[in-house]
Amino acid sequence: MTQDAGATIYDVARAAGVSPSTVSRTFSRPGRVSATTAERIRQVARELGYQAKSGASQSPAATRVIGLLVTDVTNPAGFRIVRGAQAAAAEAGYVVTILDTRESEALEREVVERCLPLLDALVMVGPRLPDAELRALAGALPVVVLNRRVPGMSCLVPDLVAGVRASVRHLRDLGHRTITYLAGPDASWDDGVRWRALRDVASQLGLTAQRFGPLPPTLQGGRGAAAELIARGDKAVVCSNDMMAIGLMVGLHERRVSVPGQVSIIGHDSIFAGSIVAPTLTTVGAPLTQMGQMATQNLIARLTGGAVDDTTGPLLPVQLMVRGSTGPA
């Protein structure tokens, strides 16, 4: 077997004929794997160069560290999830460490693989990895996924469709007949749900829906879309998140286009900045702090043998917060 400097936990699992979770336990929880299996896995890892790459080593049975994976640590929407997770963890004597994957599936895979031996459990906010890899990861340690449905896993998801429905009806009531969705990354599960919901609700109400993107879910992504949206004549825009919405408002202001006089804008997430920009941002808010708290409490209960609330239950409620960025057509 030739050594591969880029070998991953999945390569070792495939070569050893075991699951990725068994490979993970061999290095992070050695007492939970039979001696024969563990030795075969370590032999394969040496041959592939996996152990040297990852720096994995035997660690204590419990680290009392919970990982919180986010796709972009600069997005203020994550702050509330972090605070909720930290509060729940501190109450039980755990700490939370942040894993930032910068909207990259490849980096997400690497970060998870390297940090796995250091964690007791993991909260993943909008992960980009395929469902199969996420389920394999859940076999290695307790995992809760936020803002995405993964069959067979514990997930917490806001009622995205209800939020879009409220947004479309609000714009319809203001007289808008064509609504543009400013889309984020194609890899974003919740972005896809929002676009499909907007298209369906608009059709039901006799409105026209159109999509522009994908774009980076950032201030720069929204700001960069302004010139094209002006050229298209778009008058009502629902954005994938508040960062894009605020960036779009900046781009329109730079081109002397009035919000909401000429263009109405709605965001998602209800970040703090939306309440202080001018005009203030109409947005769909979700219980992000509660989501971080619930996910962490679920994980700690699973680690300590306590009563576990089913996180894959009803969708969490959302609220349309009407402010200054939407107005009559």
C-alpha cells in the first residue's frame, strides 16, 4: 500500500474495511474499539500516512469540549447561536470551541477530521458536507445539525417556508407584483429551501418570482449585485441573509437609488446591524440563541446519560419584522 500525504479518515476506513466512525474512535476513544480492529486500522493509517498528517493521538475519554462549526465566523447571525451554546455548556461544566470553515466543503472536511479527537460533541450550523459523511461523523461522536435537515440525524431547523410566505405576502400587500430572490451559495441547504418556497408562494399568489445569483452571502456579495439589479429594473428583493441585504442597500445608496422609495428589501436572520442601518432592515428573525442552547443541551444530555429532547421535532417559529426598508411599489 502506497503512502498518500493527502489521506483522510474516509480513505483509512475504506482501506481497513470499517466505518469512518470506527477509525475516529481508534484514535480518539481507543477503549471503545477491539484491540484487533484498532491495530489493523493503525497499520492502514501508517501505510497511508494518515496519522502523521492529522497528528491524531490518544486523548482522554472526555475533554468536556463541544465544537461549534460555522460556515463563516464573520457573519453576525452566528453570534447568537454561539451565545446560546456557551450558556448551556457553561452551566454543565463544558466549554465551546468555534470551528470556522469559510464556506468551503473541503475545509470543513479537514477541520472536522483534525479536531475530532479533541471534541466530545459537535454542533454544525449549515454544514456543507454530504449527508452520508455527516451520518458517518455522527457515528463517531454526538452531533446536532442546525439550519439543515439530514435524515437520520438530530436537526434543528427554523420554519423557513413560513418566513418566506410572510415576506412575499408583505410585498404583495405593498403592491409589488415581481419579486427577486438574491441567492447565496448553491451549497447552502436553507438558501435552496427559501428560493423554492418563494417561487411556490409567488405562483400561488399570482406573482412573478425570479432569482439572481448565486452570490457570496456577505456585504460584498449584496453590494456587488446592486448595479445589475438596477439594470434589470428589480423593485422588490428578498435576500438570502441580512448581510447581503445590507450590502445591497449600500450599493443602491451609492448609485442614488432610494430604499424603499424605489426598491424594497427584505433580509433573513435579524442581525443587530439591521436595526441600526438607515433605513432599518425588514427581516425574518429566527430563535438563533435558543437554537444554540437547545442543540448544546441535547448533546450534553447524550454525553451524560440525561433525558434527551428530540431535536428533530417541529420547525422552530420565525417572525417577519417589518421595518423601514420595505414600502409601496
